[in-house]
Amino acid sequence: MADYIISNEFKTMEEIWDDLLRLHWDYLDTEENMEKLKMRRKLEDELKEFLSIVQHDRKFFLTETAHVFKQSVLQLGQFSAYKALIGFEAISQYANNLFRKPWRKEYRCIKLYSGYYHHEVKANLIDAEKMFEAMGYNLLPNHTLILEGPICPDQVTNVSRDAMTAYVECQIMKQIFQGLIAMQVQTTWQEIFEFRETHTGTASQAIKAMAYTIEKRRHRKDRQYDGIHTAVAAAAAATLDRNNGYHRGMYHQPGMYSASSNRYPLQATMAFPDHHYSQVGGYERGENFVETTCCHQNPHYECLNNFNSRTSIQKSKNGATDYSNCNFTK
């Protein structure tokens, strides 16, 4: 198996494509046995090699397949490569059965509301009916796909091969996702799809490249955040300096209140200059106050609690004095 893949390094794209066509035809003509399973693995290995060197717009033979794949990634709310490969495998089996036994009625009439189609195809892919129409089916208003007349072998095999190609592409996306998670790099299925759209290479190459790109982007965002944080801190310091050391919403000048009423904003620190207090009722420093020094080097009493008004002080140091009606005067 390994020798077979290595030999592709010396093949042209046309030769690889010819090998894919031959392997696929042989796979379809082979009866269900162990030999067919070996051919299936060989075909998947060849498809994986093909998908690692071909441009994204040449991965699928049919435009319908490319449409279903892309729309499923972008529009399906719970998309994952784990689920999508189930849908493409089911479509491939529909095509294989039709190719091998076109006379069977159950292969010529597909009810879209049936349990198998709903759970295997519709739940995992968007617009999957387009791939059946590419095989020659007609979509009826009653949500049924009908194939009338003889089949076109080329059309059926093209869908079968494209569905298998999409299946292998999902396997590659799954491998990339698992590799990034193992490296503790967070990503999304859409990011993996977009990377595969613009880059060629193996899954291991994609893992390394995406890990570097994602970490570089995260580092750049962290630096931008640090720059914004530094600028905000500098602006706050400049504002504090312009206000002579007082925060906006507090005092703008010693001995003056910035608010138009006797209310103070919640969560604000209130600083009252010493000479604003009268000694009414034997006023003394309460336990709710500490002495600090402002930029004017004047002693202050700073409230450590949140008060809604100047008349809300109720408890003094010994807990016996009520200052609820106290007026603060100069």
C-alpha cells in the first residue's frame, strides 16, 4: 500500500486521474466480498493522495458536489465532518446500488421523508437532492425522487466517485481537526474548510500551517489588546491629572460638590475635607471613616461604604451616635 502511494510522486495529474477512474470502475464491478473491501481502501488512499495535490476547484467532477459540500459547511447549523461523511457515503451507496441493479424499483424511487434518507442524508447535508438530480432523478412536489427510463452509466458513476471524493475530503478535515485539538489549538470546521480552499497539501502539513497561523493571529490580538489597555490607562491618568487628583464625578475643587444634588453615585469613594464638618453632637471619627491625604496634602475622612446621600451616616465609632440629620458645613 505504501509503495503504491509513493509511486504517485512520479505521476502527472492526468495519470493520477486515469488511475482513479480505473480503480473506481473496478470497484463498482466487483462483487461484495473481501476483495472489494481491499479495493475500497486502495481507492480511498488514491483519492487522499489526489486531494493533497489538486487545487480545490478541481477536487470534484460535478459542480453539484462542490455546491453541496460548501453550502453544508457554511449553512448547516450543526455541521461537522463526522456527520457530513455519513451523508456522502449514503449518496455513494445510492449511486452504487443504482449502477449495479438499475431494474430495482426501490432504487428508482426515493422518498425524501423516509427515515434512512432523513437521518443519513438530509440531516447532514444541504441541497443533497442536487446530486440525485445529477444522476437523472426528478424531484416531485410530494418530496419524492423518481428516475424514469434507462440510467446513464457515466452520470451515475460520476456521482458515485464524487461522493466518495467528498467522503475522503471529510476524513482529511476530521484528521486536521483532531490534530489541532491535540495541540490545544481551537479552530472551527469553517476555518478548516477555508484553509483547504486556498491551500494544497496533506493533513499533517495543514495541521502545522494552521496551528502557526492561528497562534500568530491570537498573539497579534493579544498585543492589540495590551496596546489598548495601555492607552486607556494613560488616558485615565491624564484625566486624573487634569482634575487635580480628583476623579470625575467627585470634587473638582476642594470644598465643592460636583453633583447638583445631595446624592452621590453608588460605588463612588466620598472624600470630605476636614473643615467641612461641624462638631454637632460631639462629632468624632467613626469606624466607617479613615484618614487619608489628597494631592493638596490636606487630611480627609474617606467613607469606606456606599451612601446615597449626605444625610445617611448612622453609626459612629462606639455605635451610639446617630448622625442621620447631621449637616456638613464649612
